[in-house]
Amino acid sequence: MEPLPLLKKLVRAVRPGGSVAILAWSSETLLPGHPWLEARLQAASAGMAPFSPGSSPRHQFLRALGWFRQARLRQVMARTLVGDAHAPLSPALRRALVALFEMRWPDVETELAPRAASEFRRLCGPDSPDFILDHPDYHAFYTYSMFQRKVPGRR
């Protein structure tokens, strides 16, 4: 999907002086203490959502400054926000993280070497006795990146 036409449409819909902002997940560390596995998961094409192999780098969200510039919006504010999750997890946060694991790494086991696939099932399977979200010392963080600019007056 081409992001620029969508951004231009959004700019046209906002009154002069109003703000256009886009916010998206930009990074995470969800498997604390397991950097080897997390790096492999992030390198797997299934872990690169929402991008697929062969998609243009200009579609990657962190290229949004260029989209704003092409939409004739200057002096864009770019900001990264950090969130975290730590034990004990509330039931709602645990459900959200389980859903995130499923969304971020669907069918990833087919792309992993046997050792990494086994470790993934052990740590990331909700039914596993070693499920990482159940660890009493669990702590993870994630970032969102936001790009924002006020729409100038029409000329």
C-alpha cells in the first residue's frame, strides 16, 4: 500500500491549523535475556510485519519524514515514545502480549533453524511451562514513533 496518497488525503481532510499525526510501533524487546532468539525472530520475514520481502524501503514507517515532505508539510516533529510491560502482568496486558506474539511472529517456526524453533516454542508458547510472560522477573519495552505537523493555512 502506498502511504503518500493516504497522507495527502488526510492532510486535505484536516482544517488549516489542525494537526496531522501518524503513530506506529517501531521497535521492541519482548524476550528479555534471550537476545539470540529475538534477533533471529526479528530477522525472519514473518517478524517484519507489516512489510513483506521485496516491498519498497520507502514504505517503511520510519521513512515518514519523507512522506510529510512530499505532502508539502515542513518542520515535521518526529518523536519516539517508550512503553514497557513488567511482571506481574495484569490479565489484560498478558492477553495483549500473547496477541502481539501471535501477530509479530505468525508461522515463524518454518523460517527458524531447529534449535531456534525449539527455543521459540519453549519461551513463546502460552501453554509452555517456560512461557516468558509467566516469568516473575519479566520486563519488556517497546517504542512507538510519531510524526506530526500542523496543516498550514490554504493559499
